[in-house]
Amino acid sequence: TVDTGADPIMAIGEAVSLVEAGYPMVNGPAASGVTLQVTQQVLIPYRAVCCSPASTSPTISFLNDAGLVFRTALSDSLQAVILADQAATDLGHERAATLYVNNDYGWQLSQAFTRAFQSQHDGVVSAQVPFEALSEGEDRSYNEELETALAEDPDLLVAIGYPQTGAQIFTDFFDMGGDADVLVTDGLRDGTLAENVPYSLDGIRGTAPLTAGPGAEAFTERYTEAYDVDPGIFTAHAYDASAVLLLANAFAGQNDGTAIRSAMNTVTTDPGTVVTPSNLAEGLELAAAGEPVEYQGASSSVVFDTNGDPVDATIEYWAFDESADGGIETIDEVTLE
């Protein structure tokens, strides 16, 4: 296990150390920007398989990756459609602005939301404003970025970022008397975020991938028994990524990236013994013996398309609610197939 700190440069060095040590497959990276750099500069050239549990950038779907890059997380191009639909139909807004973290994740999601909001709902996006994420220990204001985003008085502000930066953005937004409705994305789905904002976040809504696969109940039960907390937003996706990689490795019968690549779809689509989080150990024994297995995951069915993306997923429409368990209330669930 290596911690890249979401730093692409550090991640490249760590990835080189892994593949040179003989690892043929990697669960991760998590951040899209890191995944794009690590896959293209290290994993693909070394013919190592990558399965990311949390990289959601649409760019990943179109990498020239020799079929080595997979992910269990849904592409933001699909999350953006749900986000735009909620903005227009649930909240009833026609004018929006986006404020997004200045990396591939933020820019791509802002672009995808804008396309969906304009083309499917005749909405207007008056501004798309980037911001730099806070560095460790950094103290700064986002007033300038907020003023730019809100300059044309949109009905809705779509905020795309991460909890540490999000706390400062929300504080600045309310300090300056912001009264536009706010929608956020998966990176800001953190029930503890409200603890770092001196205003109530109740009512701010968002979208995020949901754990809703065939093995969701078994996974959640085992996770809460082991850790006494509910799984996080991408925890099930991380479990599924590891499970599929291990099954593919076992079925391939060798620590070779190209052989594991070929087995990734085999162990998720071939008719055989159904394997879920409840019987993964049995599934690994069967796969190692060359028996057909069909993994059905916690996050989704975990079937991959030709780009290595999951073919189905469920999106949660949620809201901050300090009275709810974990500070988050689920409003609706939307299944994408």
C-alpha cells in the first residue's frame, strides 16, 4: 500500500516502485488526475492492470490503454446528467453557475453538467469558475472566485470540490450573504463537513454514486461489524476493485498483467458460481482451480464495457441534514443502465 497524497508526481514514483517490485495489478489510484498520469506514464507501459475505485473523470474512458485500465466508479459524464436533471426538475432552476476545483475531475464535471443542463433542459450556465484546492495548512479566502461565479445572479451554484476546500467555500459563501441554491457533487458528500462551517448546511443537496449492487447488503453488514461505522462513499467500489483484481489474478494463474487483463471480464460475466462479498474466499479458490465464476459486487454488478467502465450504477440524490444519521439524508436513488 502506498499513499500518494493525491500528488501525481509522487504517485508516478510510487507506481514505478510497485511495478519494478513485480506487482502486476493496482487497486487505484483514487483521484482522477493521479490516475491519468500514473496509467499513461507507468502502468500502461509496464503492462500492469489498474482498477480505480474513485476516479470519475470522463477522460479515463478514452485512454489509449491497451485494455489495462478499469474502474468501478461511474464516469462523471453520467453523474452530470442526474445533476442537471435535479437542478432543472427538482429545484426548478433555469440559470446556474459552476465553481469547480481546478483539475481534470472538476473541469470535466463542470463541462458535463453544462452540456446536460443546456441541451436537455434549455438552461443557461452564466459562468464556470475554477478554484485552486487548499494545500495542507493553507489559509485563504475564495471570495474572488465566488463573486465571479455569482456576478450574473444565477439561481443555482453548482460546487465541485473536496471537503477541506468545501468548508472554506461554504463559509465564504454565507459570509458574503449568498442566497442562491447550492448543488454539490460526490467529492463534497461528507457528513462531517458541516462541523467545519459556522453555518447550517441543511438543505444543500448533491449527487453521488450509491452502494447498490447485488452484494451491497452482505458487504455493508460485514463492514459495519468489522469497523463499527458505515462504509464511506467509495468504500464498496474499493472493495469491488480488489475483489475483481484478485479473482482475475487467481483465474489467470500467473502474476502477469496481460493475463489478468484478459481475465477481468471473464470473472465478471461468464456463467458460473456467483461470487459476492459473502463468499469471496470460496470464489478465489474456484477461480484458482480454473472454475468459472461470476462476481456480483457491492457497488454495482461490476460488469465492464469496452472502455473498462461499469455498465450500470446507482446515483444517490442526497442532502445535508444534521439530524440524520451521519449528517446525510437520501432523497432519491436513480439507477443507470
